[in-house]
Amino acid sequence: MTFKSTLKGTATGAALIFAVSGFHTALAQDGPPFGESGKAKAFPGIPEGTVEAMGGEAGINLWVKQLFHYILLDYRIAPIFIEHGNIERQIALNTQLVQRVLGAGNEYLGASMSAAHGDLGITMEEFNAVVEAAYNACDAVSFHYYQCNQIIAGLAPFTFDIVTQ
Ligand code: HEM
């Protein structure tokens, strides 16, 4: 069974985001998971070795490239990325960020999520379209369902830094 057949539309992704977004406060109290040196904070419940199980940096990078492939195929969100984004830069930075939220201990050298998205007026519907692209990308690189959920859970605390309307 594929992600496409098990996850119809955005409802499941959105439910997952809401289910875990309560952890935002806990993360925020400990400081942001980027822009600082030292040990990375993985999202609670993400075990050590998660990034390695996804093929390390190369595996995450493949997933991020697929993510952007699906984003750019989606008429609901592609124009935002084409107009405001820099795809190559975003692929590189998302590769860093995803590894970091999964506890890899690497640096993230990009802007904070609120600085990068605050002026874009992103809606929940657009955010959920990116979540859909994320599940399609997992399918494309054969990540397991639980691994995809780990990525979504790791990024979920940023939801309301990104969604501003
Ligand atoms: C959890 C979800 C998301 C994550 C982890 C994420 C991550 C990132 C990262 C790492 C950057 C690069 C920051 C930099 O250049 O320093 C970025 C920029 C950007 N993101 Fe996102 N993003 C997410 C959701 C979205 C959504 C939903 C949209 C639009 C529908 C979006 C549109 C953009 C655009 C247009 C930029 C470029 C902004 C600029 O360079 O001025 N992102 N994002």
C-alpha cells in the first residue's frame, strides 16, 4: 500500500500537525533548534539513529529534492515558490533543517522559519499542500510510513511560524 492510497488529501497531515503542535511551547522554551551550536534537539519521541535509518544526509537530500519536485507540480503552491523562492538554496537549507530536527547534531545556516515565511501570507491550505508533497516525496524515496511521520512531527512545531493567515 502506498502513501498516496493510505493518505487521501490533506486531512491526515493536518490532523498530525495539530496533534503534535502542542510541543511547540516545550521546544520554544528550550530555544530554537537552529542557529546555535551544540547538541541538536530532536522532536520528543524521535529515536537516535533516525537520520542514519533514512540514508544519512544523502538520503534526506534525495527526499528534499523529491519534495520540491512535488511542490513544483502543485498549482496551488508552485507559484509562491517560483515567485519568492530560490529552489537550490531551499533544497540545501531544508536538507540541513530536516536532519537537525531529527537529532543529527548538524548546523542549520538559514533564516528562522518566521523570518523566511512571515511576509508571505501563507495559509493553512497552502501549508497542507506542502505536507501532501512531503508524503508523496516519502513514497518516491521509499521511506516507511512511520519515518515520514517522524519528519512531519519534527517540522510540525514550525507550523504557526509559517502559517500567518
Ligand atoms: C514545515 C514546512 C516548511 C519548512 C520546514 C520550510 C523551510 C524553509 C526553509 C529552510 C527556507 C529557507 C530559508 C532561507 O532562505 O534562509 C524556506 C524558505 C521559503 N519557504 Fe518554506 N518551509 C515550509 C513551508 C513552506 C510553505 C507552506 C510555503 C508556501 C506555500 C513555503 C514557501 C517558502 C518560500 C517562498 C521561501 C523563500 C523565502 C525567501 O527566500 O524570501 N514554505 N522555507
